[in-house]
Amino acid sequence: MVKNPSKKTISFYTLGCRLNQSETTVIQRTFENDGYHVVDFNHPADVVVINTCTVTENGDAETRRLVSKVNRLNPSTRIALIGCQAQMQKEKLAHLPNVQWVVGNGVKMGLQAIVEATEPQAPPQVITPTIHRERFTMPAVGIDRFHTRANIKIQDGCDFFCSFCEIPYARGRARSRVFDDILLEANALAAAGHKELVITGINVGTYEDEGKNLLDVIEALEQIEGLKRIRISSIEPTTIPDRLIQKMAEGSKLCRYLHIPLQSGHNTILQEMKRKYTVEEFSRFVQYTNNTVKEICIGTDVIVGFPGETDEHFQQTVDLLKTLPIHYFHVFSYSKRTMAQSGHLPGAVDPAVIHQRSKTLRHLSQRKRDLFYQSLVGTTQEVLFEETKGGMAAGMTDNFVRALMPSNIDLHNHLKRVDLISCQGSTLLAETSDSLSHAHSR
Ligand code: SF4
């Protein structure tokens, strides 16, 4: 309900990672709680918030493109640019037309109060204070009406300083959310009907709050009634305790899913990247996990074109990814970032070569994903359905495959055991003979 009908309209756009999405949802709730009316990004609004990303040059360019689009839709919109690019490139962003606020990561969760305190004719407000290492809480519950799975932020920042990455500057040093504050939000999300929570953060394996670690968080979430699945969005390979793998193997609420960034399949490049493992250690871990957790889906991130990456280095990455039980990869073209140490390394790779390497890995990823999907034909899996359209219900298994099943009724937010009967591209076709009487809708 709109508390104050004279309040303004606002729209949101999120660039970048799942953590940004999770934060936007919470920020949106703080505005809604104050009576703002949230409209679609393609509709004119009084205030537009863009939660920016600076992981690559493309992310930077996307902000400028979005600002132009907003100005074409409504030249009197006041624009707030918040997040990573705002933290790193405040001068550039403050000069873009109609940008009223540039708000960094340390204070962006308080955006609503900043917007309210700004006079209509005020000059651009640039607020990007230094981010301190402090435990934190979140200002609202991120109930997400548009997605079946809800994100829950438990951690921010990073101390690892990988040489290609600006995150320790854009988001500050590693810090963790107050343990009880996580549980408060998780309980509220479960009470609102969310059956799956996705744990998000920058380096979630380093979570630490008054002696509690990531496993403590997962075990506490498992106790919450109504919550059926807990998924970890992405985790650094060196921070995964063995107990976590055992939990997946035991069939707990923890999804059989791991996204662990590899970045390169060659030790020389890994060393230059300042990653904390060797190819051999990573491989052993992936093999062990795949042997321990039946039907687990393992995904990874790879960077192509890191300075000094030769054809031989790249080929070793391809060969490794071909042989390891990794089921898909996100491929990133190397992008020089101002604060990242790798900016000083010699051996820049030709953009045409980067493009070709990226294409090679994307094709390989698609093939491996298809093979994984095919390997699940004939198995029974539990699917959390997300939508029903044109007589077909679509959802995800806990091991992160998309399943489609004929249905004449809306299965949104129903959890059902289904038989996977065939594979069509990147979708598995499912059927069930169960009655729906046990399913609960949100
Ligand atoms: S682990 Fe490395 S890549 Fe990941 S956020 Fe930290 S510094 Fe960046």
C-alpha cells in the first residue's frame, strides 16, 4: 500500500553480479516502505537508480548507455548512480546529464535517506566515503516478488587482492553481516513464501562474525521452517570446508551446486593472477567433489587474454576444462582496470585473439552443459517451478538444470519430484505421475 500518495515514482536497474541484484532488492524495499511507487525501468520515473558495475569496460559503458536512455524517456528524471563504478569513477559519473547522486558502496544502502534530504535544485551530490571494515546489518528485508529464488547477502568486500580485480577497492575489505541479522531476514523471506535462498557475497567462504562461519550460517538456515533449499552463489575454491561438501552429499537442504572460479588452467598465469591455488590443487578438489556428491553441478569462471597468456597457456586451459567434471563456465575477456595490479604487466593480448579464445571456451562450455544435461536423462529430480506459460511449467533442479513439464495448472513456487525423460538443447523435459495435493503455493 502506498503510505503517501504524493510520493514519487522510482525505477531500478542493476548491472553486474548477483550481490548487486540482492542489494538493489533491499534498497527498493526501503523506498517502497517510505511510500515510493516502483515502476518498470522502461517507464518514465521521477527518480531512477542504477546500481553500477565496474568489473569490465563493458560494465562502465553500459552505465553511460543507460543514462542516455533514461534521459530520452524523461529529461526531468533525477538519476542516482550507486555501487562499484560510482565508488571508483565518481568524477566521470557526476558529469553525466541529470545525474543527481553518485553514491558509493559504503553508503548506498542508505540511499533513500540521501534522496529525501536532497533539495530539488541541489547540485550533484557525490557521496563515496572510505569503506570501513565493520560488521554490518541490512536496512530492510529483500522480499523479491519477481523471482522465486531470493538472494540473501551475508558478506561484502575481499582481502585476496587477485591481480586483475578491483573489488577490494570498489567494495572495501572483507566484512561480514551480523549473524542474527541474516537469520532475521531469512525467516522473513521464508515467511513470505520463498522456498530457496541464494547466499550471496563477494567472498562468502571468508564469512566470520563473532566466531560464526559460513557453515554455521548454512546450518542455522537449514532450521528455518518452510525453507527447502539453500544455494551458494559462488565461492572461492580455497575457502570451502570439507564439511560443506559432505553436507551436499548427505542430501541436506544445501543444493548440489558449486560455482568455483578457476580463471586459468595454467600455473604461470594463476601465479601472475595471484590466485591462491595451483591447477593440480583445483583439479583434485573438483574430482573429489564430483566423486563425493552424486550428480553435482560444478560451474566456473575463466578469464581469457590475461597479460602474457600465450597460445600454449590457453590450450592448457582448454584441455583442463575438457577433462575436468566442470559442467559450464562463464567466460570473461580480460579488461584492464585502473587499480588492479595486472594493469602494469607486459604482454597485452591482441583483442582479436581474446575474441577467438572467448568463442572457443563458450562453445566448449555449451557442449559440456549439454553433456551434463544428457547425463541426467532417466533420473528423478526435485524441481522448484518458477513459471507456467502456454501449458508448460519451467523450473530448476537443485543441481541447477532447467526442466520443462506440461502442466495445465500454475505450478509457480511448487516443489515437485519429476522424472527427466529427454533432453532438448539446454532444457530437460520432465513428467510426473504424482498428485499435486502435497504441493504448497506461496
Ligand atoms: S577473490 Fe580475487 S577475484 Fe574474487 S573478489 Fe577477491 S580479489 Fe576479486
